[in-house]
Amino acid sequence: MITAIINGRVFDGERLLEDTTVVLDGTRIAAVGGEPPAGADIVDAGGGTLLPGLIDAHVHTSEEALALALRFGITTELEMQGMNTMPGRAHLAEKDSLADVRSAGFGITPPGGHPSELMPKGFKPGGPSSAGHGGPGERPLPREKPLMPFSTTPEEAVGFIPQLVAAGSDYIKFMVDDGTVEGHPGLPMLDQATLSAGVAEAHRHGMLTIAHTLTVDATRMAIEAGIDGFAHLFMDRPHTDEIIDLIAASGAFVVPCVVLNASMMGITGAPLAEDPRVAARLDEAWTNTLNSSYDRYPQGKLEDVLASVKALHDAGVDLLAGTDAAPMPLPFMGGVVHGASVHQELQYLVRAGLTPLQALRAATRTPARRFGLEDRGRIAEGLRADLLLVDGDPTTTIGDTLNLREVWRRGTRTTLSAS
């Protein structure tokens, strides 16, 4: 079926276009500009803005969560620890009711290292909810046990890299965390030699490398190892010119996850949950999760984090929008939810000093470019028809991203209500 979206503003992932017509043919964007083809299904976007589908560059996800994300216009989620590697997501690939997903699999960490301290006693990864399986009557066969690359030596880290590649990881994640920010100081942590060896081996396999770091010292370690990107922004102290310059000179990107840092400080997502544009799309469990918080680092200062975001941006560092949302509604991992929290992250980026256009690039073109997703993140002929239509103009008023009117995933419209 051919669809022509007309009369709206078009943000193509980089800038506003003069053209106001976008034509979809099946799963792809057939044309940008020109006249609607004869017989096309017409969508009048008057008063609205058409955007590329948004990308959440840091999640832990499930089938339920992927459906929730799509209801908020997030058409791709990048999983930073979880079950949705290539074999694990095979049954999801053709489901246009779900956001698309890529995954690191499980990150390299020592036995007993992060994130073990976050889990309640008896919690096991890969259960029915966390594995991302469907509802009753649609349950695929149980998956194989995930590869858990516990490493304490350079040799162990190096040995796990080809195994992660073979198991279908799309990129390689390293946990560099002594538990200080999570309220568990003294956790086993990768040392510099192990981290550096693992990153070098991943690069030899052509893999993108990403570090979980929440402190300045861990960030410095990852830079020394040659990391390609950061899944978090440090929150243990204000930034210095030195650490900003080191990140900028390294060429690494940063996914600040300001919404997560706020939650770690005890700031709940209650104001977001009360927004009727959000409340209508959340069930009770996700609402309760959003109304809670991690609350593990109350001494942190949100204004310091926002200042660090601005300093990184001013230094030319690529910033990517991410949330660190959990795969299921868990109040002990609260304050963030799939979909809605991406919109709040964009608001935080603007609060930090980015323009709305710059914030929108952090959820569209920039993550697509940095993760090698060449078929999305922009509105251009031949790309995936992953699109979001909102009322208003988020290129000037970032909160308008929540004025959701239509969402397409591979050219298929999705249902926006929580049903």
C-alpha cells in the first residue's frame, strides 16, 4: 500500500525540510517531496511535525516493553544487557507491533560484579518476563541459557569476545563499576589490563565497544582502553575540563541517561506519569514503576549532571538519548519506563542547554550513525518507514514530542492506546 503524508513539517533527523510530502511504499520511504501519487492513502499532517522513529540508545527490554516503546514513537531500542541478541529476537523481527531491537547480550564483568548488586535475592535473568516472550498461546520454545562472560583476567575477557560474537551480540559491553554509586562500594570490578585487552580484542573482531561507567575514574579507565562509547554519564562528582577533554579527544559517544541519574538520586517520574499524554498509554504496573525511583545515590546533584551534558555537547561529543529502562515493571528499578522516558530525556537535554533540534538528533540520526544502523534515524528515500507524527513543532518546543498522533513501524501504523 502507498501512503502519502502531506502538509506537515518534516524533520529529517538533521534539519527541517522545505518539502512537506513523504510517500511510503510498503516498508520503505519511497519519496520525500513532490506530489502524492494517484490513489495513495492520504494522511493530512497539517499542524503537525513528521519525525524519524525515535531510538532509545540504552534499554533492557522484553516483548512487552518493545510494544510499550512503540506506542510512544520509539521504533528502535538498543539493549545494553539482555536476551535479545540475533537468535533471541528472531521471533520478533517481523512483528510490526513492536519496536525493533539490537543487543549486547550480557556485558563482561567479574563474578559478583555489577549488576548483581541490583537484583533482589533469588532474581534470575532470562525468566518468562525478562526473556521477552509473548502472551499466552504465543510462547516460543525456551531459549538456550545466555552467555554470561564473567572475566577477571585479560585472557578470560579476550576468550569471551569471539563467543559473544558467535552468540549474536551486536556490540560488546564492559561493566566498569565498583558499586559506589549503587550503594555497594567494593564490588569486584574489571581492572585496566582486563578492560583494555577485552576492548582491543573486540575491535579486532570489528565490534563496537561500550562501557558502563558511573564515576569519573571508571570513565577515565574506559578512555584509556579505547572504548567507542559510554552507556552512562558519570554522576559521582562535577565534571572537570580534563575529563571532558579526554572524552572529546577519544571520539567516544555518550548516552547520558539523565533520567536514570535522576532516579538514582531519588527523583521519581511522577510528573511524567501525571501527564495525560503519558498516563493514557501506561498500565498500572508501569505507572507504579514510573512513580518510584532507584534512590541509591541521594547525594548526587542533578544540576551537576546537566552541566556535564552541556560541557560534553560544547566540546563536540556525540550525545545519544537513552533511558536504561528495565525489561519489566519493577518498582525497585523505577523512575523510568520504556517510551515515555525517552521524551523526558529529550526535555532534560534541552534543559541542559541543547536546542530542541540538537536534542532530536540525539534520538534519531546520531544513534543510527554511531551504531551503524544505516537504514533508519532519518527521513530519506529508500530508508525504513519508521516514523512519528506529532502535533505541534518539537523543533522549537521539545515537549511537543509527546503530542503523538501517528506512529509507523516499517510502514505499518501502530495502535497508540494501552490495550
